[in-house]
Amino acid sequence: MEKVKVGVVGLGWVAQVFHIPALLKLKEAELVAVCDKDRGKARLLGEKLGVKRVYYDIRQMLQDEEMDAVIVATPTDAHVDTSLAAIQAGKDVLVEKPIARTWAEAGEIARAGKEAKRKVMVGMNHRFRPDTMILKSFIQANELGKVYFTRAGWLRKRVSDASWPTQKEKSGGGVLLDLGIVILDLALWMQGYPEVKRVSADVFKHRTKSVEDTALVSITLKDISRVHFEVSWTMSLDEDVYFCHLFGPEGSASLNPLRIHKDLNGTVANLAPTKQEPPQTYLRRSYENELRHFLGAVQDRHPVVSTADEAVQRMKIVEAIYKSARQGKEIAIS
């Protein structure tokens, strides 16, 4: 099978640490071009990787007829223009989370992908962690019964207020769009994307100015089950905290570490694999698995998961969460 020829736009941390190493590792991919408006960064990385095609403008890169797909790893404010340009040039697109700054921008990308009949996948790599995939399979098999309560969170140590995710014009929002959208997606994906009925939230700006650094969110689903999650950039912690606990009438489960508890003849047993990898290994493998899936979709071997349409629905929920925080009341989602 021919390799998928891929170009990467945006050469920041996530591209250099995860996307590009995964591309170079996977036999079904060929990295043919890199692009970043920072000319020095693009040139140095191109030389380091031995990539001959180095660009400073996305439209110049897209003139390369041999390219099949584009990974968009720019700051969020550039996601719409970069993704639309790639789609219009006939390329399939993997765009990093969040898909865009707003629900309206997300809709633009989703509509463009449909109209051009291009594949658009949104980078929700936590779906592809080996431990989350195992847990998802247990829930799909109804091992816990119908999940009625999920509590999840991602609490990180202090982040610099000078980084672009803390600048609203670039990011669209703060920790809710950075970490919260990952946790929201994980909680809903685990349960098969049930409909959301209403949301309630509070946000705080302890160490940031234009965006929130902490968010506390409660979601009620149409079946009255609940999802609660908390995210923060500015916790006084020794190390980051990442968790997801799910509760059903037949058992409970959690991530990081993976635990699956069931009552077996009066004894609570842990059914999770005894041998587990370190969190950093799960993280690295999540990007490799995500990219492998994207490449397979480009090759028409299976449909895309984490679609642009799903991302539009996520952004609708996120905007309702922000509205709840602004107005100080619960918001219904129609």
C-alpha cells in the first residue's frame, strides 16, 4: 500500500514532540513538508529532519500536488483559515484540538469538509490511549451497567500567563478549551455520546487575565445521568492530576491508573490488566494510534472517528458552559 504523503503546519511543542516523531515511526506515512511562519524554526527543523520542502506560508505548501493530507498544529486562531485552505486544496485534514475558537468557526470547517468531500478529523488523542480503549470496551460490553455518574478532571501545575493559550484572541478561551474539552470528550465518548440536557459551571481567573485558569462544570444528560469535571492550569501540586471515574449499577471504573471493579459473588474484584505502562508511554502511544487511524481513514480503510461534526457538538456544549459561568445559572441545551 502506498504511503500517505503528509505535511505538518505549525511546528510547536505538540508537533515536535508527538506528531512528527509518530509520522517518522509509522511505515504508512511519509513526511513530505513542514510549514511555520517562524522561518528560523521551520528551516532548522527541516534541516534536522531532512525534509526538503520547508514553507513559511500554508498556501505555498498546498501547491504541492503530491501531498495527500495535512496536520494542523497551529495556535487555535489559525485553525479555521489553515484547515479551510487545506480542504479547498483537496487535502484531508487532522486538526488539533480544539477544532476552533467558537462554535461558528467549528461549523465552517465541518461544512467545508462535507462540501469538498474531504476527511476532517479532530485530534482527540486521549480516545486512543491504550487504557481508555480498554475501558471503553468494558463499558460497551455493559460490564458496569448503564453509567449514571462520571467524575473526571485534569489539574495541572502553574502555567505561564505569557503563553498563547492564555491569550483569548488566539485561543478563544482558557483551560476549558485546552484541557476541559479533552475531559468533556472523554466522558461523553465513553458513554457513546449521549445527548446533553443542561450545564452549570463556574470559572476562575486566579493567575490569568483574559481567560479562565480553572473551571468547575456539572452536566446533566437527557437520561438524567450526570457528568462532573474540573480542570485547572494553576494548582499548587507536586505533579499533574488526571482522572476519570465512572459508576454504574454493576460496577465502577477509573483511569490513571486503570481500574475496573465489579462485585463477583460478594467480593469486589479488579478486572483491569495487572501490567500497565507509565502515563507518558500511554500519552505517546495515543498520538501514534490516533495518527495511524487518520492515515487508515485517508486510505479509505475505515471511517474517521472524532469527526468535525462531533467537534461542532462539543463546541456547542462549551459555549453553553461559558454562558452558564457568565450568567451564574444553569443553561439548557436545545
